[in-house]
Amino acid sequence: MIADTHLPKRAKALPPALWSAIDSADVVLHAGDWVDEATLDELQARSRRLIGVWGNNDGAGLRARLPEVAMVELEGVRLAMTHETGPSTGRPARCDALFPEADVLVFGHSHIPWDTVTPRGLRLLNPGSPTDRRRQPVCTYLSARVDEGELLEVQLHPLPRA
């Protein structure tokens, strides 16, 4: 899971450690703010399966190729993805109301990793950013395993500074 790649504005390329994870993943999720269509093209070429949405910094070309919200079922897990979920205050209740059919919601925008569960049981995941750490100590992405209707082994991965 990645978001907020902001290429080529925040970095010239994705970190090699992230490309290694992408190359070995069964599914790659990108929660928006690609900025450059070339990043979408490269991820499509290298991913076994890519699911993405557009973000607030994505122009008309990316918005024409990607949805604002993606809904998919992976091994029995109902996953939703969008770029923005609004302020952190009130996020759990707001996401419960907006995504009642989802088990997991992946989002981006803040560049701040997030892993919580709402009162309804919706898992909220933000992978941070692999290229723009903002107020975080390092850039990050998330990985997880899905098996028989369960999301397992969610892990935040720090990336070395370029």
C-alpha cells in the first residue's frame, strides 16, 4: 500500500526498496496523489495487479484513468480506497458512515501513517508517503497479507532517506 508519491515533484523516482516490494506483491494499492501519469504507467507495467485512485494533486489525465473511490474484494476482505477522508478528528465515525460495506479503508493525503479500527470494526490504513515524509521521521509504505477473509500481518515499512 502506497500513497502520495508526488513524482517527480517530491522525488525523482520511487525508492529501490519499495520497487522490490512492488515487484513481489500480488496486489499493489495506491491511494492517490501520483501527480505524474508516468508513475501510473510504470506501476501498471510492474505490478501483477494495481488498484489505484486519484488524489487532490492529480490532474485531468490521471482523473480520467482512475476512480475517486475504489471498491474491491480481496480473498473475502471488502476493501475501499480513497485519497481524502477529512480531518483526523471524527474520522472513525465519518468513515463508518461513508463506507458501510467495507472491512478495510485505505487512504492517503496526510502523509502520516495511520492504523486504527472504527467503532463498527472498519480498519483504517494510511501508508504515509514513500517520497515526502513531511512531519514524519522517515518515508513509509504498508504491507499486509489477506487470507480467508482476514487482513493479517499489517506492517509499516520505513524507507531509507535518499
